[in-house]
Amino acid sequence: MEILDVVVVGAGWAGLAAAKTRHQLHPEESLAVFDSAATLGGTWAKHRLYTGLKTNNMLGTYQYPDFPMDTETYGVKPGQHIPGQIVHRCLEAYARHFDIYDKIRFGHK
């Protein structure tokens, strides 16, 4: 039986932020993120996306403070609503950037 120091349930916005913060503060601890879906994102997981899906939020109002969703990288301009595919892409980039992507266990309950 595997023993973990910390388990985060869910790889959506909050779960990714919790995992990233814990990993930064205590890199020596074993950490896993459990998510029942096949991809990260929670509401913005790949299987939940559909053509035309966008946030109610505009660029700059729906992002992590330490990982901005900039126009150059994501192609969304100020004043535009953010497409669901872009939200998913940003969340995946966040997880990879902060070295928590490999700690996510997809399809796990």
C-alpha cells in the first residue's frame, strides 16, 4: 500500500492551486492529485468542452495571479471572453510549469 503525505482531490482550478502551493512550500513531501476524469480542468476538462463554449469572464479576470493568461501566448484579446479550450490549455500549462502535472492521477477515485 502506497503512503502519501498529501492528497488533493480534484484537478480543477482550486485543486491545482492547492497542489502547486503545497508542493512549493513542502517539496520534500509526497503529493498526489486524484481526479476521476481523463484530463485536468474540472469544469474545463476536455470531455466537457464543446464548440463555442466560453467563460463569462474577460481576459485578465480569470487566471492565477502568478500565471497570467496573456494575449501573446493564448491569443485572447482584452475585452474578449475566454474560450473553453484556452482555459483547459492554460490549466495544463500551469500544472506543467509548476511540476504538478506528473502528480495527477487521472481516472482515480
